Amino acid sequence: MPQTDPSFTPCCLKCGADAMIPDVRVVDRGQNNHRHESELGLQVRPEALLFKGEVRVGTWAQVCGDCGFVEVYAADPAALWDAHIDRLANDLD
């Protein structure tokens, strides 16, 4: 996915090196050292007591093999954008 993604940059945005490593998983460790991939989440109705309508999307990254600079991307930015627009609409109600 990331290699064909238009946001993939073949050169590092920090040092300019042509050493970018695409499609790196962002992994976290939780309880009992359980591994899980990192997610981004946005609550559509953060003020609600229940049913906040959280939208979650996965992440992917690319890393510079020279300086170590990391770029993290949302796997489905359109889903987060739609949730953001819904949250703004809820604020107007």
C-alpha cells in the first residue's frame, strides 16, 4: 500500500537522503506484553457518556535509513476526515 501511496516520498524530508524504508508497521505493546498495531482514533461525539462514535484507522510509517527520521501516516485518512466533519456538524446542533 504505501509504495503506491502518493504520500510516499523517496527522499527523507529531514536530511534529504535517498534511503527511505517504506511500509514500516507501527507496533505497540500492551498488557502482558501483547503486541498490537498502532491506531489513530477520533470520537465523533466526545461529550456523550456512551456511544461516542469513535472512528479508528490503522497506521503505517516510513523511516529514513540514514538519519532515522520517521513519518507516520493514517491508513484511511478519509475515514478520519469524515468523522471530523460529523463531529463539527454535531457541535452545531
